[in-house]
Amino acid sequence: MKYKRILLKLSGEALVGENNSGINNIRLFEYVEQIKEIVNKGVELGIVIGGGNIFRGLSGVEHGFDRVKGDNMGMLATVINGLALQSAFESIGQKSKVFTSIKMEPIAEYYSRDKAVEALENKTVAIFSGGTGNPFFTTDTASALRAVEIKADILLKGTRVDGVYSADPEKDKSATKYDSITFDQVYEKGLKIMDLTAFTMCKTNKLPILVFDMNKNKNLLKVVSGDKIGTIIH
């Protein structure tokens, strides 16, 4: 395997699948099966999952919610998704542990970098939920933070698009895909990959990001095996 320890960022919307909201069990099990496959090959994997399939803090603000309360609701939504992932892992015989950024015992364990690394070294998938535990920070930032903390080799952003394009490929058919691009080029071109806080953290800590299509079966295995899938930002 090209990468020994990775942080996989998944959006909450990715779990919707064919549904309008909530969690699609078919999509959920597609993801956990792919993850179990690479863990069995010796890859240590942490996951940060968003909560947009249940509630988005910013969308609440647009309807009159207080921003702090809205973000707190969004963080709780990521815990629900984390528990769903854990349940799915358990059903296929893959060890996993949910860590929360705010104390929520006995629902899950309060996050500790050392305990998370210990879990990874014991072939247990570490699921990081609750974002950073603070309002005004996205799960993109949480994924960058956790990736740096656990000393991941790379941050993988699993999306429904097969990489980074010059424009939105779903809206602009003439958009071209980048196989490789630098952090500075992303800034210069104004490409939207992650929020600026997360992106800057990755750049500062020399943590590469790889954007790929997680919905295509076996893509995760191909990425960690070193196949040229998606777009790498370095």
C-alpha cells in the first residue's frame, strides 16, 4: 500500500444516496465494505463525517437560527452519522470506535489523540465526530486538524466527483480535470475544494489532499494502492 495511515473525509450528503435526506443503508454499506477491505490490507484509517444529510448549521442561520446553536445542531448530526458508521462496521465484523469532540459518554468516547492513534494501531477504524467541538468551524477544518494530529500520510476527500476541475463539471461541460495541482495554484485559480481554514492548515503542515470519487466501487483501494485516481493537491 502506498499510504499506511490516512484520514478519509466524507460529507454527510454522501450518505443520502438515492434518498432525499437521512441515511441510505445501501450507500452506507458500500462505504464500510470499501473501508474494511483496505484495513484488512494493513491501512490505518480515521474518518471525519459531515452532518449535512441531517442538518446544516448555515442553512439554519438562513431560516433565523442563532449561528452557535445551528452549528451545535450540525455537530450533533455528525455524531448520529458516526454512530451509523460504527453500527455498519460492527455488522460486517470490522472494529471501529466513535470519538466525539465534546463529552458525550456513554454514547461515544471523548476524543484523545493518543487513544485515537492506539485504536488505529489496533486495526480499529477511528470515527471522529462532532467537528472540532466549536461553532464557526466546518468538518473540513475538523478533518484537516485530525489528519495533522494523527500524523496521517494524506487527507482523502471522498466525493461524488472524480477529482478537481477548472469549473463545476456538473454545470460546465467544458471544465477540465487536474491530475495534480499545487496549493498555490488552487489559491490563484480560486478553486473551491475545502474551506480556507482547512486548506491553509493542510498547506502549512505539508499534508497532501487527494480528491476522488468515493461512490465508484474499489476506488478507495485503488487510491491507497497508488493508482492514479482523482486529483492530488500538494
